[in-house]
Amino acid sequence: MVGPVLSPILLILVPLSAAFLIVLLSSVLKQHGPVLAFLALAAEVVMAISIYPAAAAAPIEVVIAGVRAPVGINLIADPLSMLMVLVVVISALLVSLYSFSYIRDEQKSRYSALFLLLVTGAVGMLLTGDIFNLFVFFEILCISSYILVAYHRGGLGLEASIKYLILGSVGSLFILISIGMIYGALGTLNMAHIGANIDLLPEGTRLAAAAFFLVGLGVEAAVFPLNSWLPDAHASAPSSISAVLSGFVIEVALIVMIRVAGSVFQITQVFPVLMVVGVITLLIGEFAANRQPTLKRMLAYSSIGQIGLILFALSVGTPDASSGALLQVINHAAAKSVLFLVAGYYIMRTGSGRIEDYAGLGRKMPVASFLFVLAFLSLIGVPPLLGFFSKFSIITSALSAGTVPSLFMAGLVLVGTVVEVVYFIRVMQVLYSSRQQSVSIESGIPAGALVSILLFSLAFAAGAAILTPLTQAAGSAAAVLF
Amino acid sequence: MNQIFTVTSLMNIAAFGLIIIGLLAIFTQRNIFKLIIGLNLADVGVNIFLVNAGYIDGGTAPIFTDGIRSAQIMTDPVPQALVLTAIVIGFGITALALGLTIRLFEKYHTLDVKEMRGLKW
């Protein structure tokens, strides 16, 4: 261990208190709420980076209010949760940099406060070691994302938000039912304690509780068939919010879901089912993406496809496949953020959401469009971008698992990739077509937003250069899962 | 006979009855208000189920008073604390949903989700 390590509880405290400070001081801060949010997130990134090495060496347990688990509530910072926390806070920092110029209304403080609450929820869900505490952070995450989806108060955003709210709340009810069943039978809420005593549960109760929990989190993770809200919510939200919703929110829910299934309920026997669900989610997402006329809906369906791929990889159940899945989480967080953030300015500059209206934008916004293409290529998995290595390791480890169904499903994953290529080419044809743009584009992308997009792109473009440490981090994180 | 109709099992039946009614409302109704009411019914059902998880037949409130010095006959306070949290969260969600409903009504002048533009329900 190197020197005294900061307590991981700060990772939750800092964004939470900054969110309240922004609201309290909104009359003093005026238009500068986002600056405070940016500073809080920058501190968050620094703290997460400084905590990570210690957590990777040995899991850090934080005892809250001096009461030890299983009676008290604890936080666990291990390689998996800290890796995901890093993904969350770095994405959030870059998106908040983008939001400086992208969010242009009067009440920026409200946006910043909600954004920080969303980060609090995501970080809390990853770090907590208590199943009811998990529910509370899950609700913080959900409620702030419902509001942020409707942030512009357009008809579509409001509709998407209430649809998301109703389905999301049904999901949280299911989680509560599961918590009630566990507590009624075991009398504990601590995840490690439940995991150690799970054999005391009758098989029926255990499967029912697990099913309620998985369905509940599955709604937020957008697993088929619980994902009908996602294309609406992710397409109607402000683009900066779409970027975080697609970039890390659904991934956090998915990782927590697999983690609870594996280490709390220990129901590895259902993983083949999850594998099939993952491949179905992947194919439905990619085929639906191919049919979309609007760019953001296409990207949203592509996120469903990617979540399917990650679920598939995680439920293969080998450390190699899981480490590939975590690499894919990193790749998707970076690439999908770039796609949504660039799409935000495409929409702002042309005033249209439809792909056909973006004719010739590739030449009018050259840098952004180049990064847009690069991000798409990384999602497809073209070498030497990070996406190639993650997809490659997912496929090879699924193949080396060797069973006939996993071979078959690895083939279906490749079919999904082919569909991705098809709609990628469709977008490219429009972006770089020589047809004249009817609306004249007066300006490109502001410098701050462009810097944020550039830094996101670095993650997948240079990811191959730092592949060894990345794979190591993903590997040690995957070891926690199994 | 007496074994089946304990307070706990009756409460559980009531709880799951409410949850099922609420979910049915959510998946069959088209009026946003009725969707929100369905959500609330299911919410109340879950809360009853949670309180029930710590209920002891004939137990007292988990407070040490003059007459009661033993924790053996008290109901479990943890689920009650959980329900308190769950009620607050449920209240927040209902308030938010109603707020969104007002905005939606201003935009579309209808509460019927099928008549709203744009999205498929």
C-alpha cells in the first residue's frame, strides 16, 4: 500500500454534497453552477485514480457509523467496482465539460445538480455492500435520469420520461419484493452475508427472489424484453444525457445485476439462459437500429445491441470472457459517448434528427465527423481500435468455452456485427455525400465540447497502446465476478 | 385451518393482491392517472409485504418501555425502517410522475397515452 488511502466514501459524498450545494447556492452561483459540478467531478476523478491501486491490491471495506457488517451498512471498493467507478467518473467529467456549451438554457444549476445526483447513484450502486442501500442508490440514479430525460420539456422528452418512469418503477418494486423475501428468510441485508448463507434458503424462494431481482435490474439494464423504454428515453434526452445513459448507466445496472446473480444468489445455473437472452437482445437491437431513420434512435438501438453483447460475454461465465466484456464496457462508454455528443451538434446545427438531413456534414464539421467515424469503427470492432480487441477476446473466449450452443451464439454475435457494418455504411454515405446541405451551417463545434469529444476518442483510439494494463485491470476485475 | 389464516399469511395475500391489481392497471390502462394509481397500489402492496417480513404474531412495537424489557416479543424494526425509506421514494416518484403529467397535458390536452404523438406505448 502506498501512503494513506482516501476513503472510498468520499466518492459518494463529494458529488452528493456538491449537488446540494449547487441548489443551495444557486442565487449566489448564478450561471456558474456547472463550474462547481465540473470541479466536483474533477476531484472525483483524482480520488478514484488514487484509490484504485490500493483497491486493486486488496478490497477496501468502509465501515459506516462504526457499526460493522452484517449489522451495519458497508461499502466495498474492489477491483471490479473501482474499475467501473473510474469509467463512470471519467465519462461524467468529460460530459460535463461538453455540457458547458451544449446546455444553453437559463437554469444550468438544475441540470448540474441532477447530473451530479446521477453520478452519485451510479457510484453508490457500484460501491455498496448492502442490498437495501443498493436499492436506494438505484432509485437516486433512476429518479435523476427520469428528470434529465425530460429536461428540455419537449413533448417527446416528457412522454419518454413518463414511460421510463413507469417501467423503471415497476422494476424497482420487483427489487423491493426480492429484498423482502431475502430479509424475511435470512434476516440480513448485507450482500456478503446473504451470499454466505444463501444455502439456508429453500431452492424455490432463492430462485424466486433472484428472478425478481434480475427482472428489476434488467429493466434498467435494458435487457430484452424489458427494454421498450430505452430507444425513446435515450433518443429524446438531451444528447449529453443520452451519452451518459448509454455510456455507463445501463452498463452499471448490468454489471451489478450479474454480480448479484453470481455472488449473492449464486445461481450460475441460469447463466445459459442469460446467454441466450443476451444474444436475442443483441440481434434485436442491431436489426432495429438498422431500420431507424433518426440518428439518435439508431444509436439508442445500437446500445441495446451492445448491452446484449456484454450480457452474452458476462454469462459465458469464464474469467476471459468477462474480462473481454469489461473491455467492451470501456470501449462502449467511450465510443457511444462520442457518437451521441457529435450527434448532439449535428442536430443543433441542422435542426433535424433525421440522418438524411446530414448530407455533406462530414466536410463541414471535419474533425468531429472524423471522430464520429472512428467511434463507429471501434463499436464495429475494426483493428487497431479498442473495440477490435474487446470483441475479439469475447468471441475467442466464447469459442474456447467449446460447447455447441456457445459456438452457435458466437456465430450470431458475428451476424450482429455484420448488421452494424450495414447501418454504419448507410450513415457514412449520407455524411460524406456530395449532395448540398439545404440549411447553411454557420459554425462547427465549440472548442470545449470538441476537447471533450477528443478525450473520449483517445480512450478507444489509443486503447490498443495501453492494452496490457487495461487487460490486466479488466482481468482482475473479472476475477471478482467468478 | 388456523395455520393458514395467520395474520402474516393474510397480510401476504393482501400484499400480493394489491401488487397484482396495481400491475394489471399499469399494463392495461391508457390514462396516465390510472397508470400512476396502479403504481401506487403496487407500491402499497410491496410495503405491506416488507413490513410483514419482520412481523411477529402478537409482537409489540420495537421500543423499550416500562412494561416491556425483552426484545423477544418485539417485531423486527429493520423492515419498518426500510418501508419508511420506500414510502418516501414512492412519494417522490408519484410527485414527479404527476408533475410530468401536468406538462404532458399542457402539450397534448389529453391524458390518454395512446393519443400522444411520437412514441409507441
